[in-house]
Amino acid sequence: MKTKIIVTAVLALMTAMQYSHAQTKRTGSVRQMTWNEGNSQINVDFEGQRYEIKSTSGKINELMIDGKLIPESDYGKYDVALKKIMKQVEEDRKQAEIDRAAAEKDRIQADKDRIQADKDRAAAERDRVQADRDRESAEKDRKSAEKDRLQADKDRIDIEKNRVQGDRDREAAQKDRLQAERDREAAEEDRLQADKDRMNAEKDRMNAEKDRQQADKDRLQAEKDRAAAEIDRKNAEEDRKLIDKLLNELMSTNLITDRKELTSMILDATQFSINGVKQSDALHEQFKKKYLGTGRNKISFRSTETFRGISIE
């Protein structure tokens, strides 16, 4: 049950990340967080404005636009934008449900494949046991044929003692010898067939082992994918907090008066510019020490009327 919950969470996260990427190209970035049943918060950049929406069971109970709290009586003014935003969020939620169902279907199929591999391995073991039995039976036939040959030699000695009777005995012995030959040939065929059966059983066992190893590899890969998705989620959250902290410091140091004023920014090892204006070396050094390093070599920001994007490299 725990594995199922983790897989579902990973799929939901991946869907949300795909949605966020697509939304960035259209209107900006969208983030939806549900902290308990029925309650949700949506932050979205739509048509050049920042919407922060809190709702309960689909009903909006708080609306902020560009940091300004909107009275409930004025919600109707933003009805078109709100409907578009809520429609997109609902479509993404439905897509996440579809992806989660597909993941569950794949897990069920993997369980079926594992069960079938166990059955194949058991069948291969039964074939091996039967091949051993056939080999023992062929050995018994060979020994019996050898006894028949010895008896035929004794019969030939008795024929020499009594020629007349020996003629009759010789004919009988000849018949016995021919039968013994047929028995030997049959025993040899049985032995060859037993060897073939043994080889086929060994092949079946090897195939079953390969199926089991592949199932183990698939399970390990699924665990690696789940761990990688969790790392990506944590990195995305850390990057979001870092950008919020950076923008707040830009305002607190009076480099910008508010976030809407910021149209572009580049911070890397060689430069620090805001809205196309290069900043002092002291500010560059101060922000570089605080926000670069540990896998972050460059932070860039660009905002227009229809696009708002942040890149961390």
C-alpha cells in the first residue's frame, strides 16, 4: 500500500511539473498546493498579473491580485480570468488522475509477469526431473539388452552340443538376437530423446532465470526513478525559495521597488545586472556569494507582458 501511494505521488508530481512547464510558455508559472481535503491554494501569473487564489471545495474564499486583496463583491470583475485559470487547473487534475490509473495498471501487469515467471521456473524444474527419469529408464533398457545378448551366446553353445536341436535353438537364438538388437536400438533412441529432453529442460530453466533477473532489473529501475523524482521535487522547492529570497533582497536593498518593476536580471560569475543596468562590483560579490555555488552557476530572469521566466543553471 505504501509503494502504491509513493508511485501515485510521483506521477502526480511529474504531471504537475509538465503542466508548469507548459504554462510558463503561455502565461507564466502555475503552482497548486492542497494541504488538506477540500482546501487548495493556486498561484498563477496570468496576462501580466499575479493571481493568488484560495478555495474550499471549489469555492473561492480569498483572491489576491499583484499582492492586493480583492473584496468578494469584486470577484465578478475577474470572472473570465478566474474561469480560465480554474478550468486549466481542473484539466491538469483530471490528467493526473489518468496518469495515476495508468501507473497502477502497469504495476498490476508487472505482478502478473512475475507470477508467470515463477510458473515457468517451476515447469522447467518438472521437465528436468522427468528428463532424469527418462535417462534412468534408458539405462535399464541398455542393461536388459546386454543380458539378452549374453543369453543368446549361451544358446549358441547349447546348439553346438546338439546339432539338430541346435538348429532349432539357433533359429530361436537368431530371433532373440534380432530382438535384442531392436531393443538396443530402441534403448539408444530413448537415451538420445532423454538427452534432448534434458537440454530443453535446461534451456527452459535458463529462460525462467532470465525472466526473473529482468523482473528484478525493472523493480530496481522503478525505485531509481521514484528516488530521482523526489530529488527533482526537493530541488524545485529549494530553487523557488531561493528566487523568493533573492527578489525580496532586491527590494529590501532598494535595487527595485516591487517585483513588477523587474523586467530582467542576470547573476553569474562575471556580471550582475538588473533591467539591463550593470551593478557595482561590491553588490555583484555580495549576491554571488549568497546565491551562487552548490550547482548554481547562473540565475537569469526575464519578464514581458505575456511571459515571465526564471532560469537556474
